[in-house]
Amino acid sequence: MDTQRLILFVIFSFSALFLWERWQAEHRPPPSVPSQSAPKSANDTPAPSTGTPPAAGAPNIPGGPSGEVPKTGEKVTIKTDRYVASVDTLGGVIKEVALTQHRDTDNADKPYLLLQKNENRTFVAQTGLIGESLPNHHTLWQALPGARELAPGAETLELKLTAGDKVTQTLTFHRGSYVIDVSFDVTNAGPAPITPAAYFQFARDGKSTGVQSWGAPSAFNGPVLYNEADKYKKIDFADIDKGKAKFTDKTDNGWIGMVEHYFVAAWLPSDAKKLPREFYVNKLDNLYYDGVKVRVLRQQARQPLPRRRQGSARQHRARRRRTHRCATLRRPAGAGYAEDARQRPRPGRRLRRVHRHRRAPVLSAQVAAFAARQLGLGDHRDDRDHQERVLSA
């Protein structure tokens, strides 16, 4: 009897072990596989949107030549009432966001780092423009002077980054909010039109975060997206590795982000104007990328009229105004013509002598009734034989 119990115990133990290993294989993060792709600096910039959607998991076309000399940027620290953010001018990348109202899991004396880049972790937010000679997250931007800490009573704080004199990126930080608005101002100085697109993406390693209790299901870590077709959809790192990530990539609504334990970082394109957008995910150099591409809205610049044309238009408007107000003084009066009497009379001067070449002077009262359209001192009837009559003054 004891032997049967021992055999059953051994069978039960092996069954439990196999079930545990199977469960771990399905829920543990995938192992890091060395990538065979080209260097990250040359391939992690999205390609322009085309009619054919890119294959899931495939890197995009190069965003810059390989083998270029590495650059170093300036670290700009922004302080608000909710967090402290670090922006690198090399690429305009948000490399760190420390949530001052949340504590680190391992060290309660430190704030929780949602975005970070160090020797152990990589989770950053990148953005740029897609197009020939347009800046991206490999470009060395220049930070314009300005405040770096949200002042008491101020609701917003702006950080402006410039790439030359044609592109300006503005990051707007808000009081009482974790939202950071990102906008681009592009000036086309050339004769040919351009159609730039902006991309917004996250780059993250595959490490899990948070404290995992023994026997409890592991919290999800990885890309997520939302749109009206897929609703809220999780994308496993394993599906990206295998190139089997399935989702609606082209739509006019929705957002994309990264979830880790209790927190989520997301890019939220505006849904007010239903702008077309394209979502994408891929893996490169042991980093997982998810992002969205949106076309930049074109705004036609108001071109001033040429100086000569502008002056003639102004004179034409003034002529029409004078004609409406002084219509009765445009008609012939006697042997002379009171053409110059169309001008408004100066104060205290009701009569003036109007001359015309080889004509006798004619006294004409320069009076006009602007509102009631009263008659002046000339007969205003059209195409009559009595137009040469002059009423007595």
C-alpha cells in the first residue's frame, strides 16, 4: 500500500513540474536573440508610408548613412509639479521621466523611472520627420534659451528645439498633467512642394518590471494599441520576434504605447480631425519599437501682394468709396467739369475753384450727403440734356 502511494506521489510531482514548466514557457519574457540587422543608428527610423503595409517585425529603411561620426548632445532637464524629464538634444529624445509622486520598487527613496536609459534598462521616446534632408531622432538639435522649471502660477512650459532655420520642434509641459505635447513647425523655402510626415515611437528592451509574486500570473509588459477596429489590443514580444504580430495598421483614429506593470506610456495623435495614421512594430538590436506615422498638416502661408499691386488695390477701394459718397459731384456742371471735387472737403472750406485745361473756371460747392444721399450743387440726372445747368449757390 505504501508503494502505491509512493508511485502516485512521484507521478503527481512530475505532472506538477511539467505543468509549471509549460506555464513558465508561455508567460516568461522571450530570451534575447542577437539581431542580424545593421547598426541601430542606420535602421531605426521609419520609412515613408506606402500603399503596401510593411511586414510586421521587419525594420524600416535606413534613416541615415552608416559609419558617420558619433555626435554628443546636451542634456536638458525639465521640472514640473508631477515629474522631472530629461531631453537629449541629440535627436530630441526623451530619455528619462522620473515620476516624483511614485516611488521606485527597489528603493523607496528614489522616484519611479518610467522612461530611462542606462546600463541596465532602455525605454525612451523618439520622434522626428520622414523626408529627404528632414531632421529625425539622430539629428543634433539646438535648444533655444528659456525656462527649464515650471514657474509658480504658470500653466505650461515650452522647450523649443531647432534644426537649422527651417524646422522647430516644440515640447509643451503642463501643470497637473503627465501629458507632453509635441509639435513641428516646418518651413519650405524651396520652390517645390514637400509632403513631410512625422513619426512618434518608443524603443524598449524586453525586460519585465515590478515585483512578481510566486504562483501569481505575471503582469503584461509590451506594446499595446487602440483603434475602433481592434479596440484595446496587446502585442506580445514573442509575436514580434516571430513576425506574427497582427493588428490594423492603417486607420484614422487610435493610439499606440508601451505597458509595463502599473504604468503605460503612449503616443496619442489627435482624433479631432481624423488624420490618417499608420501603426508599426518591429525589433532591432534587442530593442522593440512601436510607433505611429502621421502626415504633417499643410498650412498655406499668406503671401503679401506685390507693392505696386497692393497700392493699386488700395487706390481702387478708395475710388469706389469716394464714388459712392460723392456721386452727384461727378457730373458736368456748366462749361467746366467738377471732377476734382470728388475729394472730401477740408473743414471750413466749402467752395473751391476747379480748373480744367482750356476751360473756364467753375465755382462748385464741395458738399456731399453721405448717409441720406442728398443732392449736391450739380444736377445728377443721367443722360439728360439739362446736365449743363448750374444751380445758383
